Amino acid sequence: MSVVVLYHTSDIHARRGFGHRLASLVEPEAALVDCGDALAGSSVFYDTKEEVIGELAQAPYRALAVGNREFHYSHRLFKSRARRLPAPLVCSNLLDLKGREPLFERVLIISVAGVALRLVALLVPQYRTGSGWERVFGWRFLSPDVALREMLGADGALGGPGGDGLPTVVLSHLGLPADRLLAARWPMLAAILGGHTHDTLAQPEIVNGVPIAHPGAYAEYVGRIELDLDGGASRLISYRLLPLVGAA
């Protein structure tokens, strides 16, 4: 068996008091990720303090998905945010048409308990592909399906660029309804760990064989998902919501 354990948070929205608790929960052989909107700022507002960054730094995060709170239309301010964060930002459906300094990874491969795992992250598009805003800001938002086709191949059969066969986990900041549609179209995904709509699922929804897990918002919980990825398939072994700082 190729068993991996992932812890995931989402939509923390600058709440504090969770860092030490997370650090004590996450086993050394597990990986901790965030699915977006950890910060206080927004795509148009830059918070100079962002005190939650200290909380994030206390916990062993391996990857942070770009949510609409991490993204900023200004490359300069987006860059300032990215440099302050304690783990790599990941966003697979955002392109910089101006070729500026990269601020995030489009795909991130990590090792969890000796198992190589591909992380892709999807941000809810802020405007349509081809919009006039692309010329203003230099950012192009791809649809989730277009981004996944690029990462996984036209029919998903490649298992990723170069046909490497690595299992793919999506860090989604699209919302639960969109995640259900995504799973229906991409049954080869190992799991979708999501956020944006602040849904709290006590157990993952299984859509087309793909587990969809949402831990809720404001650091009330962290999700712990255990997956068997043996033979290229994904099987849910267990899932728990573990309390962090309680109701906001």
C-alpha cells in the first residue's frame, strides 16, 4: 500500500490561535496544505500587517493555494505577499501574460511518506479568459478544465506532464458546487481538497469515485484525510475533522 496522510485548512480569513495546535497535530510523515483565503487582504486591498502569517509559519505547511485573498491584481503587491508567506503558493489556472517574475508554482510535486504526489491548485476566475482586463493587469484566468487538461493531458490518461503517472490532488478554491462538477469530469483525481464556499463536511463526498473534502472556515477545524494511492488508483481509508480554535 502507498498510504499518504494530508491535513488541510481553508478560508482562515486571518483568524489567529491555530498555529501551535496544528504544529502538534501533524505527524512528521504527513503533509499540511491550505486551500486559499488564509489572509486578511483581498485582490484590491493590501493589508500591511497580515498577522496571520505568523500563525501560518508556526505550522508545517507544504503548500498554500492562491485564493482570492492571496491574489492581488497588482503584481508588485502580489509579490510582496508571496515573499512573506512561509510556504510556496500554488495556482494552476492563472497565467502572467507580461512574463514578470513568477510568484507561484503552477504545479508542485511533494513527497509524503515516500510517495510522490502532484499538487495542483485552482482559483475561482475573477474574469473571463480573453477579457479586456487581461491587457490592464496582465493576468489571464483559465477555466479549471483547461488548466487540468494542460496538467493531466487531454483525457486525463497521461497522469500528468510527460506521462509520469503521479497521483494528483487538487487544492481547490472554487467552492463545493464547482468541485462536484470537477470530480464528475475528472475521475482520475486522487482527491479534491476544497474551500471558498465555507462548507464543513464531516465526511468527504464521493463523486465519480473522487473524495471531495471541505474543512470549513475560520480555522475551526483541520481536515485529516488518509488515502491509499497504490497502483495509480485512489481509495479513501479514513477522514476526520479535528478541532482547532472553535467557533468564530
